[in-house]
Amino acid sequence: MSKSDPGLHQADRLTERQREVLVCIAKGMTNSEIAARLYLSQRSVEREIASARRALKAKNREVMLLLAFDRRVITSEDLKVHSESHMNDEHCDCAGGAKKLTDRQR
């Protein structure tokens, strides 16, 4: 994708909060789980998703995630599940969601 692509410039305008929400969505979290994890209301999560979707010019949630990965707004590194000993708010976005996945695997 070239720098002249308008979609790329729109992706650059995503806020850090929108990026955090996208990472949580990519990890399979629901809006209510994202709200609890990021200390937001469910309505705020919905607004962040809608804003990110508009910025990425995506017609739905699935396309939004595909575009976010394609434009490197989020990467596979963002989705790695950390070991429980390293899981805390300072080291892992959406640690609660990652811990939930780890607990289910046992």
C-alpha cells in the first residue's frame, strides 16, 4: 500500500484507545468484556468501534479487523498471550481477555 492511499492516512488517525479496542476485538472479546477490561461504558466501546470503523472505511467489524491488520494498526504481536507470571496491566493490553483464554485451555 502506498503512502498516497487515503485509507492509510485514515488508519494513522486512530487513537490509542481505538487501537486497544481493536486488539481486544481481535482477541475475541465481546463489547461488555472490553468495557470491563478498559474501564469504559459499553456505549463508549461502541463509539470507539464505530469511530475506528469509519476511520478505516470498513463496512463491518470483520472488515475493520482485516484492514487494521493489513495497515499494521494492529499486528500478531499484539495478540500474543503472555504467561500468567507476566500478565498485568502494565505489560499486556487486554490482559483479562488473555488470562481468560489461558484458563479455558486448562
